[in-house]
Amino acid sequence: MRFLADLNIESQVIRRLREKNHEVLSAADDFVGAPDEVVLAASTSQNRVIITNDKDFAELAFLQRKASAGIILVRMAKSSSGEKARRVAEVVDEMGRRLASAMTVIEAHAVRRRELPK
């Protein structure tokens, strides 16, 4: 799959997904200082699911009805970077293409998925 990792996503998460042959761009490399709207638009135009720790993308997609290829919201504040990397990779493997066109919230022991507005 194709992902765009937000600035706040740890490098271990990016590395783990790349090791599993996913194509992952990092906002830290390609969108430094860009507002969330620009990052969201880029991910949509490139058909990349955003991976973030930030609820702002959910607000853009649901409240402002901005188009999105998909959003993964990682809510694991008390977990180490290694635990986050393992968990995100595990959910990506399990859910695959169902991550597209959806908001997926990944927690340490739960996953929630909701279709994005059309």
C-alpha cells in the first residue's frame, strides 16, 4: 500500500512499513512546514493513506468534508516507538485495502474503522 506519514509519526513506524514493502513518504522529508490541508490534498492526489497521531486530519475529512484517500490515527501515547511500529504494521497487514477510504483508529488493544464521507 501507499502511505504518507505525518510529521509526528516515529521513524520506526515508517521503517517497519517499508520493510514490509509498503511505499511510505514522510512529511518530514517532503512537506516540512506545510499546513495539514496541503498534506491531506497531496495524500489524496497521490492515493496515499495518511498515518498520523493528530486528530486534525479527522476534522478536515469529517467536519470540513475534505477528500481523503484514508486516514490512520495512531492513539498509543503510552507505547514505545517499537510497540507502535509493530502494532501499525500488524493492523496494516490485517486490514489491507480496507484502510482506503476510511478513518482507522489504532490503539494498543483495539481498532476502530469508519468510512470517510464521499
